[in-house]
Amino acid sequence: MKKFSYKDVKRATDGFHRIIYSNSRGAAYKAKFEGGEVALVKEARAFDEGIDNFYREVQFLGRLHHRHLLALRGFSTGHKRLLVFDNIENGSLKEHFNDPLRTPLNWKARLQIAVGVAAALEYLLLFSNPPVYHVSISSSNIMFDENFTAKLSDVGLLSSVGTYVEMPHPSCSEECLGQECGNIIFQLGVLILELITGQSSEQGGTDLIQWVQGSRLSSSIHMMIDPDLGNNYDSRELKKLLSVARLCIKSKNNPKFPIPQVFRYLQKKVDIPY
């Protein structure tokens, strides 16, 4: 694990002014290093009190390896404690929604993002060790590498802070259907709605949730789908994806199925190989 010079990180983030997103655990910055690498730098505000806990987080994140998780490259210590993550050459999903100069994501790419994030959640639940961590899913913290592979960038190890959710122990992965799983499944449902509509919803997705729960859903689909898609999508896949989103949204307070089952169900519904 590389230790980055604090001075170099500060310079690469333009004095910590290139903010991508911010939450109760700290801000995340876009960093452009002298060698040309474009990385994500995150504050580790939760570890200001104890350096040992910070190094424990570094070790934990360094052991996570999944195609749809942003890999940790190193860390830096100084006035801030910082985590330096891998390539984010093509920015965030939110940037793609909001920047008219970016090429719109096609339908297949959106399906792959939904399945990829679900796959990352299954990995975190079944295969990470230690098993307690936090995850936040939003268009702001889903990043794209140079190949436009979607990467979830906001996971951690400590107790619940802000919108972070404590995940259950993997030994109960199939049976654990409590509030923790419900919150994660709910976040995935909101993300799917964002992918369908092209609307970035950072406030819990209230409008999108009301729409997908409404009785006139089938008659309003054509008005809500992202206009950037035109007619270039499979209507059967769209309806199946919406059904997955509805199930996920309903799971917030009373989850009916665990994350691995959601992943398998999503794969089956949209027919995207993984």
C-alpha cells in the first residue's frame, strides 16, 4: 500500500477544492497527479481521533478486490487523513446525468451498472472480512474508470454515521433480513430508478419513489424514461427493471429477500451476463 505525500495530494486536488461529493464522513475529491493519473481522494473524517483505526480501515479497504468496487491505491496523513483510490478517468454517474456535453449512457450500459452494483454488494456481504462495514449508493459515488466500468466508491468499516448502513455478518447472509439489508436494497432500488429516468436524486429519491409506487405507473413510463435514450431500449427489460426497483423500494422497512437473491433476480430479469 503506497503512502502518498500530503503535499502531492493537496496539489493534485487543487488545494482540496475539486470536490466530487461530500457527506458526514468527509468529502471526496478529484485528484490529477503529475504522472497524469486521475484518482479519487477521500477524507477519513471518522478517524480523526485514532490513527490505529485509520490504519485498520486502510488495511480493510486494501483487501477488497472486486470489478465493481473502486480499489484503494494508498493513503496520506497530514492535516487531513486521506484515502487515495484508483482511476476515475470518466467521472461519476451523476456527472453523466447532469453534463450535456457528455455522451449519454446507452440502455445496455445502464443495465450493466445496475447488475454491477448488485454484484459488488453481494461480494461485500458474502466475502469481505471483517464483515462489518458501511455502504452508500448514489449517482455521486458511482465512478467510471477508463473502460466505463462502474465502481462503487463509498464503503467503510466503522459504526453507522449519517447515511451509512451497518451490514450484517456474512454467516447470516441468506437469513439476515433486518433493517440493515432493507436500507441497502432500498438504495439499490433508488439507483435503478435514476438509471431509468436519468434523474440524479440525492435527497432520498422521494419523487421517483412516489412515481414507482403509483397506480398509474404503466401509463406514465414513457414520460419518465430518460429522453437521452430516445427509443433505444428494450421495453420488456424496462418493465422487468421497474419491477425489481419496486420490490427494492418496498424492502426498506420490511425486506423480503437478502442482497444475493436480489443480485440473482436482477441478472435473470434483465438477461445481462456476469
